[in-house]
Amino acid sequence: MTATEPELRDLFLASLDGDAASYHRFLQRLGALLRGYFRHRLRQLPDEVEDLVQETLMAVHTQRQTYRRDEPLTAWVHAIARYKLVDLWRRRERREALHEPLDDDLAVFAAADHDASDTRRDLDRLLGQLPNHQRLPILHTKLEGLSVQETAQVTGMSESAVKVGVHRGLKALARQWKEIT
């Protein structure tokens, strides 16, 4: 059974208040969600999935006191999982870079990387202006590649609400974009 946002949040909040059994159930359910999340993104590296699940669970454990109770739990966990995934890619790139020859053409790629980071920063700023019921469905479906059903489970929203949130959120983003360009 896949856990929903309200169920995970209730278990996590109970665990923060000292309920060890709730924390155990939270970690089990979250572990299952994380396995699906990482399996979906690491199809070419299946051996890395369990390591990332464990790293993420450890990070959730060590950072649990930083969680703000008024925020969606899955968004907080998603940020941690995404950072762990990025860390994996960086570690792999460093290892692979040791075997690649250096070229003079790297300046071309540096400019493209700078443009991409500017674009990502702008997108994050625009998304940050949207309400959660629009921002989270866009983040999960359009940027992270989750299905509508997976996004509904993660956010605790209905599938219809996810679809509406994406549609209205994209329209709002388009309006924001026109205002700044």
C-alpha cells in the first residue's frame, strides 16, 4: 500500500512528539515511496537505488528537527531525496571525468551551464510565487516526471485536483513570464 501525504505527515508528526512505533511505520512507508522514486530515475543504475534510499532516510532522520509543521511533508522529503540524487550524479561525474581528456572547447559548455542555471533560478522563483496546490503538481509531474496518480499520492490531492493544479499553474506561469519579458 502506498502512503499518502496525510498518513505520512501524521506518522511523522507523532514520531516528532516521541512515538517510536509511528516513526518505524513512517520510515517503512517512506522507504517504499523512495524506492519507487529512485527506481524511476535510475533505470540505468538499479544497484544505486537502495543506497540512495538509505542515504535519504538517514538524512530525513538527522534533519527531522528542521521540518516545519505547517509545510507539506512530502515536499520537504522530496527536496532531500532530490539532493541525494544530485549528489550521486556529481560523484559519478567526478569519477568519469578522471577518464575523460580535457579539451579547449569547455568554454562553450560553461556558458551553456551558466544559462541553464539562470533559467532554473528563474523557474524556481516563478514557481515559488504559485500556491502549493499549483506549484506541487507542476513540480512533481512536469519537473520530476511523476505520473498524475503518483503526484496525487505524494501530495494527498485527488488526481483531478492535480490535473487542475497543473493546468492553472502553467497558465499562471505563462502570465508571470509575459510580465517579466
